[in-house]
Amino acid sequence: MTPTSPSARARVGLAAALVVPAAFLGACSAVGGGAGCHGTAAELKYLAAQPVLGSAPAGAAAPANYRGVGVTTGCDDDSSGKPWLHAERLYAFPGKRGDVMAHYTRTASATGWHPEHDPYPKAPDATIAGACWTRTDKGRHLLLSVDFRTGGYAPAPKMAGGTAYEVSVGTTSDGSGGGEATCWH
């Protein structure tokens, strides 16, 4: 889930993600509620299998209260545009945001992702919000994002220090590079 302001819908969706086994991955396609999310189970499974979701810097792990959750998926069909399919994973990292960004910049480059913008804003580590990369795979326009804005998660990630972040891969329901497939920066 892309973090947004907390809402009842987000809390219910996350609670379901904490208790629903990974075997029911295809059932997540119905979470979006709109007709555009029907029949998206195969696409969500494809997104959840993206290797970059399991690639994390040394020392990164699921926050204490998210252990065992792994990759979650969803379909957002709450706009007039094409439904947005996404798979994401939440991590806690004991180091700095810049270290996380360096890892994903190397990983993304090595696996064919292209920066959507300069992933290293010339700013102090605490102000780095994240970065995005794009690529086309099997005819689908994909967006990879690393996002440190985890304030919308409920429950809040429990950590002993460091920083929490989300890594996600998303696409429109038809795989096009339409307006939704752009970086949030």
C-alpha cells in the first residue's frame, strides 16, 4: 500500500494483510472494490514476484510488528483513471536513508530499472523522502518506488532505531504507462 493519511479503509486493509496467509494472494485483487479490479489476480501475483521486493540492504528486516507479513498486494480503483495494481514490502533499516538509497540505486540499475528523477536529492539524509525508477517488462510499464513516508501505516512500524521504508512495484491494470505510472516526487 502506498502510505497516505490513515483511514479506516487502510487500517482494515492492513489488518487483513497481517492475518491473511500468502496463499490467498489472488484474493487481494478484490480489495480495491471497483469493477476494474476484477480479474487482476495474475497481475498482482506477477508484481509480488518482482525480485527487487526481496532485495534489501544488509541489516534490513521487517519491523518487529510486521514479521511474517512479507509482500502484500492491492488494487486501487477509487478514481476515474485506470486501476492501480501494486505489491509492496515494509522494512526497518538500522542505518541511514542514504544507505538505503545507495543500495536500491545499485540494485535498480543492475536489473534494468531507469531513474524517474535524481534519486539523490542534494539534501540532508533526514529529508530524503524516497525515489522512483521505471522499466518495461513483458509489455507492462512498471514503477518501482522506495518511500520513507510510512506514517500512514497502522499499526505504526515498531523499530529499535534507524528508519522504516516501503519498497513497491506498481502498474496500471492494463500495463500502460498512463498518467498513474509516474513518480510521486
